[in-house]
Amino acid sequence: MAQSKESSSKTNGAASRASTTPALDLPVGAVLAVTDRVGELVEPFSGRKGAEKQLKAYRTSLRRQVKRAERRGATARRQATNTIKRNRDDLEQRVRDLLPVG
């Protein structure tokens, strides 16, 4: 009986280790991922030239995104204006058709 208790405690220990291992792996993996990401973010700013180059790239990207948003906004405004004008013209034509001439 002593052997069966001993073997069951070993299997319980192995089962508990197996269930806690993923619970420990997740935060450790998350910390490592954050560490890598911070390293990637800080690396371009390690020197003055690198920082200037990275800032120029950020500025260019931001400028492109703003221009794209402006174009999309202008397109949406033009489409809405054209739709309104078309609807207004259709309504005016219907009213003219309904009114008696003379």
C-alpha cells in the first residue's frame, strides 16, 4: 500500500505540474514578447541619425495617412453632394410634371 500511495502522489504531482506549466508559460512568454517589442521600438533611437531617420519615416507615414483621409473625405462629400443634387432635380421634375401648365 505504501507503494501505491507513493505512485499516486507522483502521478498527482505530474498532473499538477502539467496543468500549471501552461499557466506559467503564458506570462513568461508575454514578458518576452514585450521585451522584444520594446527593444524594436528603442533600437532605432539608439543614435541621433537613427532617431532622425525614424522620425522622418513616421512623419512621412503620417502625412500619407492624412492625405488619404482627406481624399476619402472629399470623395464622400462629392458623392453625397451629387446624390443630393440628383434627388433634388428628380423631385423638381416630378413637381413640374404634376403642376398644370398655364
